[in-house]
Amino acid sequence: MPTINATAAWKGLVMSEQPGRTSLEQRDSHNLGGGRLGVLPIAFFVVSAAAPLTAMAGGAPVAMLMGNGPGIPAAYVLVTVMLLVFSVGYTAMARHHTSTGAFYSYVARGLSRHLGGAAAWMALLGYNAMQIGLYGLFGAVTSGFLAEEFGLDVPWWASALAALAIIAVLGYRRVDLSVKVLGILVALEFLVVLVLDAAIAIKGGEGGGGSFTLEPFTPAALTSGSLGIALLFGAASFIGFEATTIYSEEAKDAKRTVPRATYAAVLTIGAFYSITTWLMVNAQGAGSLVDFLAVLEPDPTAFLFVLGGTYIGGTLTMTMSVLLITSVFAALLAFHNAVARYLFALGREGLVTERLGRTHAAHSSPHAGSVIQSALAVLVIAVFAVRGADPVLTFFTWLTQLGTLAILALMALASFAVLAFFSRNGGLDANVWRTRIAPLLGGVMMAAVAVYATSQFGLLIGDTTSPLGWALPALIPVAAVIGVIGAERLRKRSPELWEHMGRHRGD
């Protein structure tokens, strides 16, 4: 596999270049391959990051157990509505502002460059936490499958590192290679869950023959248990949909492609999650759901496969097990690509080492950022493996929910940035709903969910008195402060790059 000097890159990660070292024109000569991606490929990337099968087999059962039980379908509906409102302003700005930096670029141009620096580092924390946390789930389900089907005793971390090696190669190469891989995997994982959905719908609830109830969609079910944790897991299942703008420089007609891909992703994912979890609740029975999941603990992720054994038989359930592995892999690859592009955008603009802002001569890929992300993942996996941490309830849950909090905070900032951007540039779009009302509502809702979920984060740790309940969420403001400091250093060292932070890179 091609390599770069990762150690040297890390040493320069937070250092802006000295004035005159590399001109703005030289930086702009490094561009991602344009015009490659239409609506469908971009939608594949973001739906893959949401990982439909991973969400239903890995996230939904844990959310039911630790969140609001049978009210999870209603939580998914609520999150879908919130994200649709958010998307109105988000895509409105996408029509007038193109940048691989996405959230960072929006905040830098809409609010301030210092806050743009904060957004940049919050994004790095959020996407890295999401991506690396998924290695825990991948390692657990892969090693479990190998043990059950072939009698092989493979440590979870060994399975995780094997996936990491493949993803490192794919992430280093051209983006359209990743599209081909993701397209096949996403189609298959959707299909197998739809087969299970159809079987439950045909055979009836409670193991077959039972009736269906709409109780999971009632306000009482929604607010039962911990709604904050339910919303956090619900939002986590969507994380990645907003990455449509990350691919804007590689899109065909970004002004149309990006908004269409965003709405398509949210509606597809939202409908799929809401219907599937409603069928899952009915298949077990709303009244006995939480007690049954408690019996499965510490592996509530087995729930979907228990239902599979009941409704579709052993062969298809084994197929679903294989596809869960490929689903998590697809999500890992999608988030890896997103992180690499964020690093590329920040390197090109001087917020991290300039080396990360270069594209590969042959592949036009953000190869340096790809290698850095892989190196960080190896380090974090090693730390959790040495400590003997549970790969699902600790590694996967802690990191992915930390990542979700960071992205929710970013979404709130981005919404307010859209509001500020159109307030200063009212002539670009006269639609008040798109440019004023929706961004304000979206920002308030995202901020409220982030604060509410943070207050209940200790429930994820398993001990509400544990310092980790506040220490992990505290990494978000720490990242923001680092970003502000980095932006200030850039202002002093390179006024030219400072002036062009987060600028539009479209036609």
C-alpha cells in the first residue's frame, strides 16, 4: 500500500505554514476530481455512512434498551422531521456555496473565521469518533460470526485491523472505486432487512399470528424511558447524511445534485428506520420488549437475528449476519472518506499542515488525510484492546455517541451560519422559509437535542456518577478551543489564507 510519512504529518497537524511557503495558487492547484458524482453515487455514500443494517442490528436494540423502549419508532420520526427542517437551510446555502469543508466552510463564511476554526476541529473529532467507534462493532460481529460458523477464535481487534487495512487502500485510491464497493453492499443490506420486514408484516406480530399496534408512535411511548438517549441514538443512525456537501467539488452540477441527494438520503433513511423499528417492536411485543432485550444483554445486537430466526429462517439469518459485517464495513469506508476530505479541505486552507491539502497525482484523492485517519484508528483500537474494553457497549457506544454529540453541535452552528449568511446576502434567495425560518428552527432544535443528550450521557457510561459522563462530552468544547487557536494563528501567520478561509469553490 502506498504510504506517506504519517509521523511527520502528525507533527505538523496543527501548524499553519509560514507566510510565503506555499502560495494560494499552488494550494488551489490541488483539486478533487470534479464532475464524477451524480445524485445516486452521493446518496450511496451518505446512506452507507448511516449504515441501515448496522443501525437496525447494532444501534436500534441498544437504543430500545437504554432509551425509550417501544417508543423508538416515534423517535426516528421526530429525528427525521428535525433533519428535514435542518436540510432546508443547509441545502439552500449549498446552492450558493460549494466547498469540501462543509460545516467548517459554512460556519467560517456565515458566522466568523474563528468559529470556522472551531467547527473544523469539532468536525474532525465527530467524524473520527464515529468512524473509529464503528471498528468496535465490526470487530465484535465479525469475530462472533467466525466463532459461530467456523469455530475460529479471533480477537475483535484483529478483525477490526483487517478491515482497517482494506479501507486504508480503498480510501487512498479514487473515489469512484469506493462508490462501486458501496453500491453493492448498500443494495444487499437494504434487501435483506426488507425481506425481514415483509416476513413480519405477512406473518404478524409477537412471533407470528399477532396483531399490529400503533402504540410505538404515540406521545406516551415517545416520552417513556430516556427520550434524550433515544434521540441521540436516532440522530446517530442518520449521521453521514449531511456529508453530501463534502462531495460538492466532485459532484455533477453541485447546485442541484447536492440538495437532491440530501433530501433523498434523509427521506429514505427516515422511512426505512421508522417502519423497520415499528415492525421489530411488534414482532417481539411492545409490552415485553425491554425485558427481552435485558435478557440479551450484554449483546442486545442479537435482537434482529433472533427475529430473523423466527421469521425468515436460519439461511437468510446467516446471510443477514454476513451483510451486517459488510454494512459496518461500508459505514467505515464512508466515514473514512469523509474524514479524509475534511483533512484535505483544512490542509488546503492552512488550518492543518499543508501536506494534507494535496491530492494524489494519479488518483486525485485526499491520500494524505486518508493515511492519517488510518493511523489514528490503529492507535485508538490498540488503546481499547489493551484495556480489555467491551467492543460494543464501551468502544462502539461511547465513541459513536460522542461523535453524534459533536455533529449535532456542528449542525446547530451550521444552521445559525446559514441564517447569518442569507441575512447579509438577502438578494441570493428571497424565500423566507429557506433562508430565515427553517435555519432558525433547525439550529434551535439541534442545540436543544445536543444539550439534552449531554445531560444524560452518563446513562451510556453505565454510571451516572462517573466522570466520563462529562469528560467525554467535554472533548467537544476542547476541540472547539483548539480550532479557535488554530484560526488565530493562521490570521497572524498568513493573512492571505485567513482572508480566504471557507471560501466558495464553485463555478
